[in-house]
Amino acid sequence: MKNPFLAAIPLLSKIESAGFEAYFVGGAVRDCLLGKKIEDVDIATSATPAEMKRIFPKTIDVGIEHGTVIVLFNGIPYEVTTFRSEAEYIDFRKPSEVQFIRSLEEDLQRRDFTMNAIAMNKDGNFIDPFNGRKAIEDKVIQTVGKAEERFSEDALRMMRALRFFSQLDFVIEKETYAALASLAHLLENISVERKLVEFEKLLIGKNRKKALLSLTETGLYKYLPNLSSFQQSIYSMLNYDYHSLSLEEMWCFLLYQFDMHGNDRIAFLKSWKMPTKKIKSISSIGNWLHYRLEKNWTDVALYTAGLENVKSAENILNVIKKQNKDDESFLLERYELLPIKQRSELQVTGNDLQAWFQRKQGPWIKETLDKVEIAVINHEVKNETDSIREWLFGCNQR
């Protein structure tokens, strides 16, 4: 057993010494069995939130109505949730009532997939009533119990199934897959924000191509923002190898497949309720990709785009043209040779211009700085104060 499990063992021991059960559960246990790096651990206990508060002096209420508190233990926050059962679900999203229980197996029974329904005690022993370890060994994604029931309880679980399919490169069990298709319409009840989280994880999984294909085959794509009319465009992505693209590059590649530009592109991204900063970043990469589809890089374009946009546009272009990254090192060298990388590096300021030309502030300052900036990038003048002053006065005399 490795950290962060080891660091949390004293916490489990303290809960047990108070007369309650406590186990590691969820994604950390699954990832441990998969040999993946564990970032943090979730803990399930038979103790109620009130009982946890009596055991530990430092707790934070984060979802106490659902049995979850954060325990601050040895300077580390741990999310601890009481064993619970859930009554009938409302709107295919959340239970109408949560009941605290003392049974670990009953708690595991309410979870989505068998690989996520495994507990581990402080001694490293697994409690696995639904054969989750075998599912992991066999590389199978299967619901705990009937798929129709699990997906009807929380329709987002259907997107989680495809997200795990993309990330882990497992197969989806036959009845589980059939339920995705028959219950796809329930995804309408899920918020865009929750869909976005799962879709983005799907977009960057190692099995993303097959996952996107399954997204269309099951019909789930129809219930994601503005994807319903792009089935054929998603199918066409099977002809490309885009496993190396980052998340923002994947969004740009999708938009390229959908033939979206300008305001249509921005409206599409807004429909996913993305942060404004992210929309701007994706749009910027998209603009430079469009530039590269028609032109070669000039020094001014390299400078204006910036290194990250240049690299991203080239990455997507290589996917579209099905070519290797032959020119990337050359472009990076060329970028590094630019006289300046940003406006602040110019050896002239607005105050300099006012002093030289004895003029008041006005739009002419920005216009002149723009002019100098382009001249420096194009090696028409050295980025030196005296050289720029001499060049400007020479331009004015011509």
C-alpha cells in the first residue's frame, strides 16, 4: 500500500477505535488496482456526520445532508461519507431521500459500475461483493445490478460509461451498452455543466476515437449541446489520428469537422457553458488554424499568434493533413529568432514618442507603436531606442 492510503490509515484507525467501520472506496481503490497514480482518497464509514464530528475536532460541512464531511487530519483534508441508501430518484439526477445505514455492502450496491464498488480496509484487504476486481482484470465496464436501474437513477452515468471507455480502453458489457442506447433520452435531464465534465474527459482519453463512435451509435450525442446535427461529421473523424491532441485542440478539431467559424463557433462553445477565458483560447487557436489552412507562417503571424497558438494550430493541421510534425522544430527555432516576443519588449514607450514629437496623447501613439512593432519584427529596424527614433524621423521625412 502506498501514499496517500498510508497517510490516511491513522484516520481509519481512529474511526474504528470509536466503534465504527471505515474503508477506502471509489476511484482511488479502482486506480490502485489499475496501477495508476493516486492523488487523493475517499473514505466511507458507518459513522454518521454527527458521530464523525464527535470523533474529530476539525471538520467542514460540504454535503452533510448526503452524509459527507471533510475531516482535517494531520493537516490533510479527507472527504468522509456515511454509508447510505437512496430512495427513488428525482428527474433522473438525484435521490428524493438519503438514509444513513450501517451496511458497507448496501452502500456499495448503490454505486454505478462494479469497478467503482470495491472497498479496501486499512490492512489492504478488498471487500468486493460485486466482482469489481474481476471486471478490472477482464477490462469490462459493467453496472452494479441492472443497467436500466443505475442509468435511470442518474442519467449522467451513461456519459461516465463512455468516459471510462475512452480513458481505460475497456469494453462495455453488452447489456450495459444496450441500456445506453435505450435510455439515451434521459440525458436531457442532466445539466450542461455535468455533461461538459464527462465529455471533456472522453475527448482526451486514449480510446477517444472509439468513444466518439459509441457516442453516435448509442444516440447519446443527440442530447449534448448542439451535437444532434453532426452525426456524420463525428463519423468522419474515424479517418484521422488525433490521439496526441490536447483538450483545447480537440475542441478546435471538432469545430473544424463541423465547419464552424467566427460567431457560430463562439455560440457553439457558449452553449456548453464554458468559461469565457477558455472560449477565447479555443477560438484563438481556431482562427490560427484557419489561417494555416490557407497560408504559411510569416514572422508577423508567428509573433501575433504566440508560441502556444502556433504549436496548437500546427498540431491540428498535422492531424487534418495526416502528416508528421516535420516542421515543428523549424518553427520553434524561427519563433525564438524573433527580435521580440511581446509588445512590452519594445525599446520605446508612449512617453518617448510624446517627447520626441512634442505631441499630446492620442490614438497616434498606439498607431505609431504598432508601426514600430511590425518594423522590428520584420527586421526593418533594430529594437534599440536610438535606432527606433532615427527610423521614425526618417519615415516622417519621406
